[in-house]
Amino acid sequence: MPRWCTGLTWRDEDEPVMWRADETELVTAPPVGQAALVVEDPQLPEAWWSGLNTSLDALAAQDTPRIATPDTESITQGLVDATIRSAFPEATDLTIHEWAPAHADLTWANVTGPDFCIIDWEDWGTAPRGLDAATLWGNALAVPALAERVWRERRPDLESKSGRLMALFFCAKVAGPYAHEADPRLEPARKEAAQLLSELRSD
């Protein structure tokens, strides 16, 4: 995480909006992806994966009253239920039992490489365990080897019940009512969702 220097918040005079600006340490390493997803393997070094694991483990060990806001919406049990059932109405028990601090927008555009750093922290806060790992994994689905590596590195999170639900939550966003047929993540997301639903039913 870049070193934080100072922040400023203010209310919009014309709209019911609050704005925030943060001054942080300059990060010169480029983002791994130019968008949230990647379509080619970025060939990340081992030190990058070590940095990812150390950072996510340290983040999860923190304590905060903030609620994470992926896609600018506070994440709640109700949001998880509605998102998953909009795509997979057959899903049964979606109760999240584990919550921990998360970046909440851990896409390939918000991690740098080959030198590892996580940027764009405005959405961070408490979220279901596995949200960050599921977001990074899901945005790698167009590159199977990379998705498999993310899953392997973050297996304890992703193979917990809440982690599987977060993976399904991601798949629901890709394969749900607003799915785009040209999205390279779409077919892999449908396939992964079927497997996740089967695993969750057997838990």
C-alpha cells in the first residue's frame, strides 16, 4: 500500500454527494492490467505473489469500522443474496459467517507489476472473507493458468465457505442479468459457477 499523507472530504453543493481526495506516496510501477481483467498472462515473478500473500494476510488481520463498498455499494448479506440469486436462483444457503477487512476493488488495474503494490483504496473496509481473492481470480478467468495460480495462492480464503460464496458472487456479476456475450470471462464464469454451486450444496 502506498504511504498515505493526508486526505480531504467535502460535500457537493449541488448534489447529495460527498467527495474525498487523498494524497499518497507516488507509485511509479505500472498496473498489471489496463482494465479490471487480463486476457494475457502477465508472467509475474515469484516476489509478486509473495507480496500479494503478505499484503492480503496483513490486511485481513486489521480491524476497522468501515464497510467495504465494491462497485460503490456497501457490501451486506442482502447484497450478496440479491446478486447471487439474480444469476443463480437455485442457490440455497448464502449466509456469510466470516468477515474481514478487504481492499474491495482488487482488480488487475489496481495492482502494479512486476513490483507489487496495491493502489486505489477508496472502497476498502470490512467484507466477506475471500472477496479480494475472488475478485482477482474472477478477473483472470480469461487466462486459465493465471486464475489457477490465484486460486492456489489464496486457497485458504477461496476454499472457505465465504470464499466460495465470494467466487460465486463474482461469477453472478459476470453471468447475471447484465452479462455481455463478448466478455471473455463469461463462459469460464458459468462453468465455475456450476462447480461452486455443487460444492456449496454438499457443504
